[in-house]
Amino acid sequence: MFTKPLAYSSRPAEILLVEDNYGDVLLTQEAFHSAQLPHNIRVAADGEVAVDMLNGAGEYKDINRPDLILLDLNLPKRDGRDLLRFIKDNPELRHIPVIVFTSSQAAADISKSYELHANSYVVKPTDLAKFDEIVEVVESFWFKIAVLSNGPISRH
């Protein structure tokens, strides 16, 4: 099932930010706060917590699945590449767009991310104004323009 862009929905956008750098978490939250779309941002500081959130395990059993995942590559416990592989190999999760949002500009990281089916790869800027601009573009495209899937299509 597909849904119209979330900008026309009555519910807030659900965003999972998988990021271990507290400064980057604050910058991302602030940039989305100034955005116009209602949203909920949940933060996973490592790959294992992200897996628990995505699976609705333990204390995360009542949270909504994200509409979008912003994924850093260099994470403790389970790195972003492994987490991306986990998401895209899982039929219940693979429909969720994943934006690799990292400081790495390495060609190998970019190639590997797309090989693992990342939906896009964005290098985090160091300039605050550019950071806000990138978040605005992400919000505009993924929540105002793109039509997203509500999840796996049932074959019953």
C-alpha cells in the first residue's frame, strides 16, 4: 500500500536518527525543529539500539516504525554498514528509505552504501547553515514530494 506524501497526512513523520555523536544529534534535531513538517525524531546511539528500535524489542515495543532513517556509518557495537545490510535484507524493513548521513567522503564508503541499497548518501557539512539546508532538502523531498510505502505488500 502506498500513501500520499506525509506533508498531507494528519500524523507526524517518524524519523530514526542513528548517530553516536551528541553534537550531530543536537544539530540534526535543531535543523528538523526549524523545519515545517510535524515530526518525531528518535535517536539510537549505536547499531544495536537501532536494531531493537526497528524490531520493537523490549522498551521499544510501542514505538512506531520510522518513515525515514538517517544513518551514520561509524557507530559503536554494530556499524552503519552492517545495520544498513540488516535493514535492506529484512522484508519488514527494506521499504524504509535510508539516507546515509555521515562525515565520510571515502569513495569506498559511498560505493558500499549504494551496494547495500542505501537510498542516498549525504556528507555531513561542517557549516551550520549548510546543515540546515540539507535537512530542509531531505524534509522537502522525502516528506513533501516522495510517495512512500506503508510497508511490505501482503500477498494474501
